Amino acid sequence: MKLELSILSSLLKRKSESGASEVGEKPSSTEKIFKLPPDFKLRIAITRARGEDYEGKELDSYTPDGFARVTIVEGREGYRYVVEDPKVSEETLYKAQRLIDEVLLYIVRPEDVEGGLTRIFDALGIKGDDYETRALRYLIQREVVGYKVVHPLVMDDNLEGIACDSPDRPVVVTHRKYGRMPTNIYLTKEQLDEMVRLLAYRGGRSISRFRPQVNVVLPTGDRAALTLGEGEVARSSSFVIRKFPKRPWTPPLYLATGVISPEAMALLWIASEHKLALMSFGGLGTGKTTLINAVAMLLPPEARIGIACDIPEMDVPHPGKVLMYERAGYGIASEGAITMMDLVKHLLRYDCDYITINEIRGEEAKVFGQALGIGQGGLASIHAESPEALFGRLKDLGVERALAAELRVLAHMGLFQAKGQRLRRVKAVYFVEGLDEEYRPKYITVAKYVLEKDRVVVEDPRPVFKLIAERSLKSEAEIEASWRLRARFLSLVTATPKVRERLSEPSEWLKALIEFYRNPKGLIARLEEAVKAEQLLVSLPASPSTPTTAPQVAPSPGGSGELLP
Ligand SMILES: Nc1ncnc2c1ncn2[C@@H]1O[C@H](COP(=O)(O)OP(=O)(O)O)[C@@H](O)[C@H]1O
Ligand SMILES: [Mg+2]
């Protein structure tokens, strides 16, 4: 297309004309620069919903990034995730495209784009805070430093995952509440190749025919598995992004989901605190890592907690934490790779009280076993469907039997679809009494999920108390009393929205934890007061209790210990 005047030269001209930038004096020439040509073809991808996309029942509607609108629709074939990008004029799209092509190409560093855009807008006389101008900025930014057409999805904290398997199929998302569903976004082959390259680049790696499969962590903290389909390994490019929750699952937020009851959580707490090793197991995405992370947030505030992760997905607010991440190697020989085993070995030298691994998959299992063998506490997750399968895997991974037998508490995680929503629940908590020669475990169920109550009910915690008592030189009665205090505390921190919100920030949680370890009864008394006051407030107007995904902890008036068995 013929340009009467390129944007760049016009920018330069203006600068020389009026030393200091007297902004936007000649809007007429700006209009000239951006006059929509009759043959304008939009190249940047934007998503337009069609009427039929909305057919069905609208369940939810929100905007993840302030501009694109997302609507969750329940249609005849299931849920749909319908995206509508900002509705701007053709002129605005044309402007966006030209600014990207002609000016922003020259801004190399992503952090300069924001300021650069402001200067360019000023110089060109694009002013105003109207929707059209803000949307123009948004569209440019998401093209240049964002995630282009899937930007709203990447920004959507309601999503757990985003995937695109081939150009002829829609981008698919996994919604935290509604589960997996297709979107109305399709990528052409070129767009998909470009997206995979872009994601690799954003994660600081390159993907090529030579190395067509790459895993990265995006600047958002999300991880992406990428395949470039030009080579021999796949028919087309594809990507899977697993989203990292922006709000850490501190115990108050975690318990509020109903995944586990306060009394069952308190059992995991007291066991882990006394260094009985804990492992969560179950299928992919059932919440294994999240559980051990939530338990780790209950460990003594002064403890040294070593955390090894292949991806940055765990954290605790404890000042004594030591966080380490695996790293892939560089170059053809993948030099300088740091494996999970390296990390765990290294953590052993850090004199940690507890070693935590987000997921055990390989050789690090042996080192983890060694840590348990020398009396360190351990928390980890592993992919397995039963306690038998779990110990079978540890055997295959080369963990010595005596060390595997140090693993005492197991939490079985499950993901269910109920009433159109997804529920994560701890199916059972087991206490392992021992292993036979073949690593077959002998175990008892100390807590289990009861469907009718939608609650993880503690059945018989005594074997756990007994072992802790043996190891800590305390009486079983003392341990049981500590457990009750912990359960009471946990039921209170999630009993009312205000208290829950206040304690759900990691730093606030740490403060509460410090106080709990110092003076549990005092803190409990104060929380009881706060909860009572809040319940009084809510109970004044008749409160229509909306059914939530999570059964809230039954508020227990008067603060009796009636929650406990
Ligand atoms: N109790 C819960 N309620 C809601 N979402 C949860 C819960 N537990 C975990 N999640 C979310 O589910 C996803 C998968 O959890 P994760 O712990 O990574 O699973 P796994 O380790 O089993 O693969 C994450 O996005 C996490 O934030
Ligand atoms: Mg995990």
C-alpha cells in the first residue's frame, strides 16, 4: 500500500519543528497519516464472537484484562468460553497495525514499550482517554509485549490451563470452576507456529526445527510445554499452558474450598510438624502439589524449609525457607543443567528441618528417601492411583525399602465433577504401618471423604498420635490436645469471610502462625471473638445462603469444640 507519509518520518519531522513537544497541534496531519485505505487488510488477529457462540445459558461474564470480554456459555454440547475483543472501529485497528509495523518494531526492550507508546501517542497527537484510544493502546501492547490473540486467556486467573493442539481445532481452556471447554479462538497454521515461537521467546528460550520441544516458564509464572510442528516430531505445532494461581493457597483460602476439613488438615499438620513424612498422591491436576504447599504453610514459623521445584509453583511465607528451582541446560549439550536430584542433594547440605518437593518423578526420590532416613521432615507429591502403586513407584525409582518405610502419611487427592462444577477433595488420608519385602504397604485409613456430608471425616487418628508421642517424648493425650487446638484454629480462620480474607495474605498468615505457636489459646479466643462479632453482623439481615462450591466450615456458635470428634 502506498503511504503518503510514513509515521516515523512524520514523528521525526515534528520533533525538529517544535523542539519541545507541543503535543498534537496538527491533528489534521495525524488524520492524514491514519486515513483508512480502501484496501486495508487486518493482519493482527482479534476475536469476534458470533451470535451462535452465545446460544445457551450465560453462566458468567467478566473481563480478564480490562478489555476483552469473556462469557461462559452453557450450550447443548457443554460449556463454551466465548471471547470478544474490544469492539473498536476499523480505523483504530488500522492505526494499531501501522504503529506496530512501523514504529514499535524499533523499540526493542519490552519495558520501553509503555513509555515509548506514550511518547509516540503524544507526538502524533493521539490524545484522549476515551475507550477507543485505551483499546488502541491495549491492542498494540498485547501484540508487541503480550500474548496476542490468546492474551485474555493468559491473563485470566480463572483458568488452570490453555491448550491448542492443531490449527483446525479451537483453543481449549480449563476453567477453575467449570472445567475444560472450547473457546471461539482458532489459530491458523502460521499463527500457531508463531504463537509457539512467541511463547518460547517469552520464556527465554528458542524453539527450532533442531529443538522442536521446549518447556518454559512464562514471565507470568505460568509454565508452557511447546512443540514446533515443522519438523518430524508432530504433525502441527501445539502448546499447553498450565496456569499458576496468582493468589497463593494460604490455609484460610485453601480450607474454604472444602477440599479437606479443618480436623483432617490439622492431622496432616501435626504429623508433618513432628516430621512424619507426608506424600500426596493422585492423578494429574488433582491438587497434589497445592495440598503439600498448604501443609508446608503450617510448619513452625522458625523452621528451615527447603523447597525443590522443577517449576516455581511452591512457596511459603516462612523467613527460613530455601527455595530452589530446577533449570534446563544450555547449548547443544545442555550444559549446566541443574536437576531435581541436584537440588535435593544441595538442600540436604542446608541443614533444613523439612524438605519439600513439588513432585517426585525421578532420581530425586532416592535423595528424598535419604533425607527422611536422617530424620528430616519431608513433604512431596507423586503421581499414583493407590498406596500400593505409590510404593511400587518408589521401589522402581530405587528408594531403599527402609527409607520408603519412613513415609507415614498419605493423602489421596481426587477431582470430581459435581453439579456442573469441579470439586477437588481429599479422598482419604492413610497412615502407613509398614512395608513388606515387596514394598507392599500395610496401612489404615485415618480420615476419609464422606459424600453425604461432603466432608473429609477423621475416623481414627490414634495411630498417628501414638507414633508422634513415641518420637517426641510427649504423651498421646498431649498430642491429641495439640491436634484439637490446631483443628479449632483452622476452623476459625475460615469460618467467616472477613477473618478469612484478613488472614489469607501470606504475610498476615505468617503473623497468625507465629502467634499460634506462641500462644494458641489466646489466639483462638481472639479469633472466636472476631468470628462471633462478624456472624452477629451478618445474621442481622436475613442472609440468603448461596450454595458455594465449598461447604463452609459449620460455624459453631459459642465456640465449643463440637467440630471435633
Ligand atoms: N482445593 C482447591 N480448590 C480449587 N483449586 C485448586 C485446589 N487445589 C488445587 N487447585 C488448583 O488446581 C490446579 C492443579 O493443582 P496442582 O496442585 O498443581 O495439581 P497436581 O499437583 O495434582 O498436578 C492448580 O491450578 C491449583 O491452583
Ligand atoms: Mg503437581
